[in-house]
Amino acid sequence: MSYPHRGTSRFTLLAEAALASLVVLGPVALGGAARWVLWPLVALSGAAAVLAAVGARRQGQSLRFPLLAVPLAAGAALCALQLMPLPAGVLGVLSPEAAALREFALVPLGLEGARPVSLDPPATWRELAKHVAYLLAFLAAVQVCRARPSRERLLAVLAFTGAALAVVGLGHSLLGVQSLFGLLSWVHARPPLVTPFGNPNHLAGFLGLSSTVALGLALTTRPRSRALPYALAAGAGGLGVVLSLSRGGIAFFVFGQALLALLLLRRRREAVGRAPPVWARSAAALVALLAVLGVGAYAAADRLWVEARSADSVEELRHSKVSLWPMMAEAARAFPVLGMGRGAFEAAFPRYQSEPNPNTLTHPENAVLQGAVELGVPGLVLLALAVWGFTRLLRSEGLDALELASLAGVAALALHDLFDFSLELPACAVAALVVLASVARPRARQRAAGKPGGLKPSAWVLGTGVALTGLGLVALVPGRHHLSDAEAELAGLVTARAPEADVRSRGLALIDRHPSDYLLYRLVASAYAARGREGAEQSLAFVNRALYLSPVDAVSHRVAARALLTLGRGSQGFLEYRLAYEAGDLGALQGEALRLARSLEDLVALTPDSPEVAVRLLDALGSMPGRMDLALAYSGWAREHFEGRAGLATLWAREARLRLRKGELPVAEAACAEVERREPDALDTHLLRAEVLRAQGRGEEALQTLERLLARFPGHVELSFTLAARQLDAGLTRRAKDTLQAVSPFLTDYAQRARLLSLEAACLEREGLLSSAVERRQTAARLAPGPDAWFAVARTQEALRRYDAAARSVHEGMRLLPASARKDAEAWVARLESAERARVDTRREQLSKDPRAEELEHLLGNTGGAGEASDTR
């Protein structure tokens, strides 16, 4: 066997090619997010490891197992341990939460078998495959990087891959293309820089590492002319980091450059008198890179400013990912021994989520919490071991600029993962492992000193590599089942109204595979709920499990509420509606629960501890026909219940208006006096007083009150509209038009403009200008479509005897009504069409008596056409 390339075995070169393919594969596979990437990841990693071992054997070298490989190996071992089916007693000791889930949710459903610690075994199988692949890739890279040419080629592949990504993103931006190569459009992501990475934070992490490595290559490559491509790659990667608009990515990339500068400065001081100074060249390279960053920041200044402002306050920070950390820490405390299962966070975390969130949380976005939640205390130990191993590398003697740049880039990426999860996906993880391996490789001086260590690449070692590769590939077989696929499959059955027996059977099979996914239980519950009272008990049984696994799932609370009401358990049902509202379903109360409430007890059960919500419920209840007495009873309870709380005056104001509508003037007067006592200077208080005065027959006094208010609050839209309406009622049309003209510049939306046009139309109708009034009402109906708006158009057209046009307007309004509320409108249309036919018949009869009948018949047709044109206008 000949050894080309300075004695490097062909097997080692093939291993190098496999590792280079891995470095490129991750970014190409949508940043490592593509599902299919795990198969080539395991296969290439295993091939690289076996080939590197064969190459080492051919060259008479030993295989090294650096300290940083220990966390990878131990992580794979923990994944395997988490997947072992355990008896109930053992499971209760190692994971009380998993045992509780088994006893509460699974055993009553007949799923009584032994369960693993992992709460989502398919996800843990995938993580086992990834850990094995990472271990094999790292060990292969350690062996391959013994040769400096191989090491530099691998790092160059990373550097130019990052530069290529930046160029692709810039090309898309210059061409204005929002889909990847015009073929793939992101569904849930809107990355500022269009590349195979859908997540800009992950893109920034990868580019930050590749750019820093490229800078190290530029600093160490000789002659200088060969360093230019690396310098350009470093600049392109740095520019891509800025244009990604990732706040954390930019911040930690700058940190990485600062760390590199400090490391180079320390190296320069240590090397004084022993090596030629390289500080000038290093400083020039760093300054050039910072200049590129400055150009990028200037080019994206507006968008960067928007991103910066989105995190410039304590309130914004409170609603950021940092606010979720306490909940995740609570989840970690629930799994101290072995964690909830590597990769199981997405499925299991809703059980410990105490606040609603519209997004699905797939990762904690914090490396420490990720290890603590999924691996427990052993995970934190492995993280500490990894940090220790990295620190030992950083403190090694004789590191050159390339190695310092590599460590600085990895440090920046790792710290970025305190606020992200880039290293959870293969693209950044493989790149970081290859870079670390280039520094952790065996040193020539260690071999020269005859330091012990390493394994001989025996047949047993090669067999172990092959076995690990096989294990990784086998793990991907059960790992092919994804949570989203199971949910979509079961949702398809429920949507297609499959028999509940089929839904239950398939649902139990999927639940057995993903026992902690609350959505699977909820979907089965929904299938039973569709059967009404017959399926209510089973629906409630499944939805209780869903709520056990996700207490803040609003839809599950709604399903539970419907099942409870169907079973006649009203107070519990309305309490579930309230919990659905508190979990984020803002339509649960007014949109559904309020229509079903029949007593004050029902209303009390569904009311949250919020006077503002009580006011909204009272308004909605008062607008429902036949619910006035219930609204008054609820108003009395709300005022008593929220006594001493802010907003009580608003409840008293609602009480006064309800009494006015019922005609109980003395009680309304007393309520108004109570409002005046509590908030004497509020505008709504004065408006209420004007309403009471008008109801008492003191219209002139009420009008004067409103006019005095408008003098105090000029330009107030609602007050101006109220005053104009009262002036119209009093017959003061000219003053009403003046009021509307004065408020016109202060309108801010289409709804206000539509209301202004409607009031102007009312003024024109008072003046007999019906044609102009029709035009304004039609414009108002187009600005704010609604049944009442179109019916107002129809009434004015009917007054003009444009019956055909009026019928069309009624049809427009009917389209916006529910089918159950169209009866009166249909009768109106029938009357209008009858009137139109009578008008045409009468006109035709008149024309038939004219001696010029034939000519007039022709004119009649023209008249009809003109009328239609007029109506359309």
C-alpha cells in the first residue's frame, strides 16, 4: 500500500471526504432540520470512523479518545438507558412523573405494559442515533486532523460553506426572491436572509463559526496571497451574520471576535523573543472583519434598529423566551434522576407550562435547561464535563492562530446556545465537533515524547465502530415516527368523521407510541363529543387526560365544558369555559358560554376575577333579546363581588343604562348618582347624565350638557357623534351637520368614517335629499359592511321607490346574517319585488293607452335600463 499526500492513507482521505460531506450536508438539509438528514448523518459518520480507524491501522497509529468524547458517549448511553422498558416499581423510583403518567393516563386505557423513562420514545431513538453519529464523527475527525493538510482542508470546507450560504442569501436579497431558489417557500418562517436555514438564529450561529474559522485560516496560511480567499470567506460570513438580523447571533459573533483578539494578544506576549510577531497581521485581519461588519450594519441599519427596539424594555424581556425559563426549571426539577427523555421536550413540556403560549415550544432554547430537562442531573454533569474539556483545550500550550480562532468560534456558538438551540441540529453540531476535533487531535510533540494513550486499531475496535453505526441506523427505525405525523393522522380521522371505534383504536396505538402528547387524547375526546350525550362520558375521560398533560390548553377546556354541560353538570361546565378563557380562548365566554347560561349561578361560574371582563359580559348579555332580567341580576352580583376594585364605576354605569332601557328612571337616576360620586370628572359620567336627562324628558338640558362637554373635549369622536345624533333628534339638522364637519379631521379608521357618513345621510334625509343620502349610505356600507348598514341603504332606496335596487341591498345584508335570522329580510325582499312588479305593470298599462304606444314601449325599455343604471350608481 502506498501512502499519497505525505504518507496519508487512502482510507484516511476517504474518511476526510466523508467528514467534509457531513459539514456540507447539514446546511444543505435545511440547516439540519430536514427529517431525512439523520440517515446520511449516521451512515457518513460511521463510514468516516471506520475508514479513519483502518487508515490509522495502515499507518501504525493509535486511536485517541479525547476528554470531549466522553460527554458524547455518555449521552448516547443515557439515551439507551432512557429507552429501556421498566417495571412499574423501578419506573416509580427512577421517574415518578413517568410512573404517574402511566398510572393515570395509560393503565385505565389498557396500556399496562412496562414503560421507559422517556416520555416520547421515538424522539429519544432519534437522539440516540444523533449522539452515536456525533461520537463517531468526532473520533473520526480527531484521527483525520492529525495531518495538517487534512485539518486545513476540513476547516476550509467549513469556511467556504459559510461563505457560500452568505452569497446565496445576498443573491436572493438582490433579486428580491423570497423562496429558496424560487422553489421552496417557508411556511412558518420568514428569514430576513433567504438560505437553506429557516431559522435566522441558527444561520447566524453557523456563519459566526465558519467566519471565525476562516479568519484563523487567513491568519495562518502562507504565502499571504493564498490567504485572500479565506479573508473573503470570513468577510462574507460576518456580513451574513449581520444581515441575518439575529440579535443573539450578532452579539455573540462580536464576542467571538473580541475573545480571539484577547487570545492572540496573550499568545503574542507569551511568544515574545521566541517567534516572529504576528500581531500586526492579526490586528489588520480583525479590523478588516469589523469593517465588513460595519458595512453590513449600515446596510441593514433600519431593520437592525427594529430588532433592537423589540428588546429594549423590561416588558419586552418579560414576554421573551427568557420568561419561560422558570417554567422549564420547574420541569427539570420534576425529572432529577434521568430526565424526561432526550428529545421528549416538545411532547412533555406542556404538562409543566403554567402560562398559555400560542407557539409550540420544541426546545428550551437554553443549553443548560435542555440538558437538565431531558437528561436530569446526569445531563448537567455531562455539560460541566464538556466545559472542563473545552477549558483544558483553551489552556493548552502552543496553540496557533487557527486553533485559537477555532476555539473562539466554538465558544461564541456555545454561549449563543444559552439563548438558542443551534447545537441541537446537525448543521451546527457537526461543524462544532469537527472544529473541536481539529484542536483536540493528538499533538506531534506528545507522540515524540512517547506519552501513553490511545487504542490500537484492532479488529475489535473496528467491529465496535461498525456496531455503533449499525446501532445508529437501527435506532432510526423506531425513530421514524414523528409527533406531528401522529397528530395529523388522528386529526384526519376525526375530521373525516370516521367511526369512533376506529378513532379510538388508532388513537390508542398512537398514544402508546407518544404517551405524553396531550393533543392525541384531545382528538379522541373530540370524536366522542360529536356523538352528543351518548359519547359525553368517554369524551370527558379522554379530555381529562389531555388537561392532565396540558393544563393551559384552551381547546381541551372547551371540549370538557361541552361534555359537562351535556351531562347536566352546569357549574363545572361553565367553570371550564372560564378556564378556557384564562388559557387564551378569548371567544369562549361571549362566543359560546354566554348563550348557554340560563341562571345567575351559571354566569357566576364563568366569570373570571376581572371587572373588565364582567363589563364585557354584561354588555353582551344586555344586547341579547329576553335576557334583561338576567343581565340586571348579574349586574347586581358583579357590583357586589367587585366592590373596592378598579372599574366598579363602569359596572354602575352599565346598571344605569340597563335601567334606562327598561324604563325604570328612579333606579337609573340613583345609579347615575353613584357613578358621579365615584368618577365625577370622567367623560362617560357626563354622557350618562345626558342620557338620563333625555330619558326624563329634559332633552334641551341634555343637549346643553353635551355641547358643554364638546367644548371641554374638542375633537372627541364618540362625543361628537352622540351630540350630532341628539341634535338630529331635536330637529337641529344644521347644527348636527356643523358638528359632523368639525369632527371629520379627527377620524382614524373606516368604522368611524362609515358612522360619519351614516349620520350625514340622516341629515340629508331630514332635508329631503334622498338621492345624496343613498350615496352616503352605500359608501358607509362598503367601508363597514354589516346587515344594518345595507338595510339602511335599502330603506332609503325604498323611500325613493327604487324597489329593485332596494331588494338588491337587502340581499347584500342577508348574506351577512346567519341563515336562522333571514326570515324577516326574505319577507322584505318579497314585498319589494312585488312593489317593483306592480310599478312596472302600472307604467306599462299607462303606456298602452298612449297613441304612441310602440315608441313608448321602446322608451319603457330604455327607462328600465336607465333606472338600473341609476340604481347601480
